[in-house]
Amino acid sequence: MEKEKQKELREQLMPALQCKYDEFRLLGYKQVTMDQIWDCLVQKKWKNFKEERKLFELVNDILSLQIGEYMSFITMQSYKEQRSSGNDDLEAVLNELL
């Protein structure tokens, strides 16, 4: 997905993103950010779609995002960052997440 289209789409989907953000915060996940939720959707749920999806399908994807999917994505992102910085110590990654 190109950057300009992504920005426009994100603006259209902001109410659904805000709803999901609020839901995760209410569940006690205070470290959640809208940017991370968006990145999770773009890189995980929407990465393999070649054709354009309808707005209601995208809203459904946002609202059906589970906390487990999100936390898995964040954990992998953190691990990739640790590896790219040359420090792939698993304990350091776990301590960062906790």
C-alpha cells in the first residue's frame, strides 16, 4: 500500500482505530499506541491483499483484531529491532516487554 493512500485511508478509519485503541486500554494494555495498531493491521492483516478492499471490510478487520494478535506482532517487532541492533538477547527482549 502506498504511503499517500495509507494516510488517506487511516483518516477514514480513525473512528474504528480509536474504538480498538480504547478497547485495548480498557483491558489494561496501557502501552498500546494507535501507530502500533495501524502497523499491525498494515503489516499483518492487510499485507497479502492485492485487490482493493471495501471500507466495511477494513473496519471489520480493525474491530476483529484480537489482543493476542496485536501482542504477537509487537513482540516480533521488538525482537526484530533487538536483532538489527546487534543485541539478540531474548531475556533483554522479554524484560523490555514486561
